[in-house]
Amino acid sequence: MARRLTDPASMPGIYSLLGALVVPRPIGWVSTRSVDGIDNLAPHSFYQLVSTNPPIVMIGTMGEKDTARNIKETGEFVVCGSTVTLIEKINITGVDFEAGVSEFDIAGLTREPSEIVAPLRVAESPYALECRCTDMFEMGNGIVIFGEVVMIAVDENVMDGTRVMMDALEPVARLGASDWSALGEIFDVPRLSVADYESKYGAQ
Ligand SMILES: Cc1cc2nc3c(=O)[nH]c(=O)nc-3n(C[C@H](O)[C@H](O)[C@H](O)COP(=O)(O)O)c2cc1C
């Protein structure tokens, strides 16, 4: 295999390459409230689950952004789910508007009060993770923000008993450049125990 090698040190700001390799990235739609009471909303594809007990998610922000400032000042945020039908509105909330305007109003989204924290849920979004910030680290040119999930609010219509129905959740992901993606084919691949492995493939 012929591989193209890139030393990151030779290419500062290597986002165009890394952003196209670390894919697909879920898009967390992050809601915050400023100390002045402005409801802010911005998509973040640097978004992951990092712990389940306690439940902790992380988001990564780069540059001077309202989201990071609001979380630093209030300690709270809500991550809402991004869906295929909401792509246009999600993209509008990614415009670098000035701090005094609310992306809820600009994108025509419905404010839904949260149970525990002050930042709002997006009523059109199928889920919301209400978070209290636990840690915030400056790393490289970014800020990594960790939040403990203190309430999970999921639209009943995407639940089948305790199972989340992917076709109803219709998550959207970020790829490289300006490419986004919906889910493709879904495969059921059960996790193997050592016993499962040995019975299927023989002894190690
Ligand atoms: C799909 C999508 C994903 C994005 N992901 C991130 C991200 O992970 N981190 C980031 O800092 N900005 C990201 N952005 C850009 C921010 O959403 C944008 O700069 C936004 O205006 C920040 O808003 P704020 O100043 O209200 O926090 C993304 C934009 C889009 C459209």
C-alpha cells in the first residue's frame, strides 16, 4: 500500500485533512444561555460520549465563541440531537452571529424549557442532554468542555420500549469539507465474548 505521509508539524491547521478522516462525526447542537439571558445555539461536530457512570459528554470549540464563554460563565449547557430534517436550520445556527442575537430566533426554532438547567432545549430536536460543566481545558487551538448529563429528554416517538429507533432519530453527521451525511445501511454486529470468539473461530 502506498501511503501519503503528513507530519502535522509541517501543516499547522490540519483540519481539512483530519476533519475528513475522523468521520462520521455526530453533530451536537449546543444550547447555552449568556449571563445577559441570550439563548445561544451552535452545532459542534467535536462531540462525544466519554463516560457513562456518571454520564459525561464532551464538546470541542475553537476560536472565540459564545458557546465556550457562556459555559465558562454559567456552567451549564444542553446538547440537542441533530437530524436530517433540521439540516438547514442547524447550518444557520453555525453562522458566526454576534453575541447579542439568539440563533433560536434567527433559525425560527421553538424554545423548550429544560428540566434542570437554564439553557433551553430545541423543541424540534428528538433528544436533549442537559449538562453541568465538570471541566474545561484549553488544548492546542481549542477548548475541550466536559459536561455531566443531569437529565436526558427523548421524544417518545423515537423510542420503542427502551430502544431508540434510528429511522425515527434520523441523526445527521459531519464529514470532511462541507459534506454531511445521513445514516447508510445499519448492520447488527453483536459484541463477542472470548467464549463466543472461540466457538466461532477456534482457540486463540
Ligand atoms: C455542522 C457544523 C459543525 C460544527 N462543529 C464545530 C465544532 O465542533 N467546534 C467549533 O468550534 N465550531 C464548530 N462549528 C462552527 C460553529 O458552529 C460556529 O462557529 C458557530 O457560529 C459558533 O457559535 P457561537 O459563537 O454561538 O458558539 C460547526 C459548524 C457546523 C455547521
